Amino acid sequence: MYCIEIEDLVANALIEIVEKSQKRTVSFDVLTRYGNIVVEKLERENKDVYLLVSRERTDSFIHDYTDFFELGKDKASISLRDNIEVSELKKKFRRNIALDVYLAFVSEEALQVLGIAA
């Protein structure tokens, strides 16, 4: 069983966004759609997966990872801090990720939701 938490979702979305578009922000609306696509892809492959995203978890995430991310002024988006490089996100959030989950995060469907499909 795979459990995808808000920090996994945000970090993997921003890794792809920064690498492919140089933007450093993603809206919570896009994150929700991205998470749903990742879960749907894994479920189609007969994987048990849970997406753990809630207001409480999001608040904790923002508090726990304030060195990496900041809440947008509109509170509807989250940004990678200017002093953080993608390589740091990869070390922190992709080091122990299951291959199936990684492939779902970088799938064509998921990247389309992020607006960065090839």
C-alpha cells in the first residue's frame, strides 16, 4: 500500500514545474487535481494507494517545511523558497520514493495537470 502525503505531492509537483518551466509556485487547486491523477494512475495499475491531504495536514506541512516552502499571499498557492534548489527537493523527497509512485508523479497525465506536459 502506498500513502501519498501533502509534502510528497507539493515537492514532486514543484520539482517538475521548476525543471520544465522555471516557475516556483503551484496552486492548491492544481495540487488537488495532480494528486487525484496520481492516485487514479496507481489504482489502474491495481495498487492500493491513499492520498492524505486535509486542511490540518496542509497546515502542519507548511509549519514543518517552512525552510523549503512558503504559502502564497493569496493562501491559494504554495511556492518553493528562492534559496532552495531542485536538487535539495530531490534529496529530501525522492530519495526513498517507490518507483511506482515516482512514475505516477512524472506520468504524461500528471504533467498535463501541472501544465508542463511535453
